[in-house]
Amino acid sequence: MPNVECLGCLRAGRIAVFVVASAMLWLVGCSSDKSGSAPQGKVAEGVAPSSADPATKTSAPDASCELLTPAELSMLAGEVSEPKTLAVGGLPACHWEMSAGGRVQVICTSAGTWARQLPAAIEQVKRSGLLDDPETVRKLETARDLIASGKEIAPDRACELFSTLLEVQGQPAGSSRTVNLIPTRENPKAINGQACSGGRFTSVQVVAPNLSRSDDEASRLSSVLTKAHERNRG
């Protein structure tokens, strides 16, 4: 699929359902029915289901903790703590505390592993009323039923489903990455970027007070996401 970058193409009233528990772990209870369109090159806003799963921290570094360089962490967050590994909704992640308050969180995993979270996301898409194409509904329901049966989805197929979710929300066909403000543009608590291609899924998130909502802020996150995803893909 083409690696199309689209920093926010959500239309009015649409919700960023692909920003799943991994993006909202630290924002449990935050939600909004506000939304607005975001032109190409701008960040979008997202509302996602929160997760009741706790984040289990350990001190041992893993692959996700090696995904960002010190320079990239500094660009995103300034001074940060030593990394801590996390289990975020069953996905491997790494977490750095920011000295100014807030945190950086990175997830890197096989897209097939990420796809295990899809059934809930697909149900939210269906409830949202966004689906008006029977063929898209069929594809998503087939994937939902396959995952619910306990069968694995091939990594490349999982990235196709990621792209389909982006397309449902107004992004161009073949999109493989997105950046969103969470939970709303007016009152963001975090900025999150996700990418899925080459059978690998990557998420980079910054939770911080006083996010600027600027294009520069989105561009920094997008740049770091690009490099992190390249490393994740190997």
C-alpha cells in the first residue's frame, strides 16, 4: 500500500477510533463529543475508548525503549527519566517521564499483535455511523470475527485494516499513518502518532500540559514517528 502521510484528515463529527487503548491509557475518563475538520498537514483530534487494563511497569529495557534516540526524546519532551517498560493493553511499550511534567510513550509491535485490539475499534466504527459502504462493512466484520475466533491476522493484512480505518474517517485510500490531538483540539491532553506498514505497528505519544496545538508540534511528532517506524520495521 502507498505510504501516504496525512496529519489529520478527519471530517466534522468523526472520531479517531484507531487511537485505541494505547493512546488513551493515561487519559482514562477523558472524552468529548466535539470535533472538527483538520486540513492536510494539520493535526486532527481524536476520541477513543479508554482502557481498564493497568499499565504494568518494569525497569528492564526492551526493543520499544531503543526506538527513540536521546536527541529525538529531547526534541519531543526536553529532559526525560530513564525508560520503563510497559504492558499497554497487552502491547509492548516504553515510557519516559518528563521533568516538566508529562510523559512520552512508545509502542512497537507486529501489526498482527496490534490487530487483536481491533474488534472493539470496529464495533465503535459501526456505532459511529461512519460506515456507508457495504464492502467496507463486510471486510471489517470478517476481520472482527476472525480475531474473535482466536485466529491470527497476518501482519500485512492487519496494516491493510489499519488503512481501512483511516479511510473510513476521511483519509485518502492507502494511508498508513496519522497524528491526532487527544481528546480534542480545544483541550488536548496528548498528541499521538501511529503508523502501520511492512507488517509493523508503531505509536509515539506525548502527554504534556500546555500543548501548543501548532503545526511545528505536529511536525516534530511526525518526524520522530517516521524514524521510529523505520527502526521498528528494521
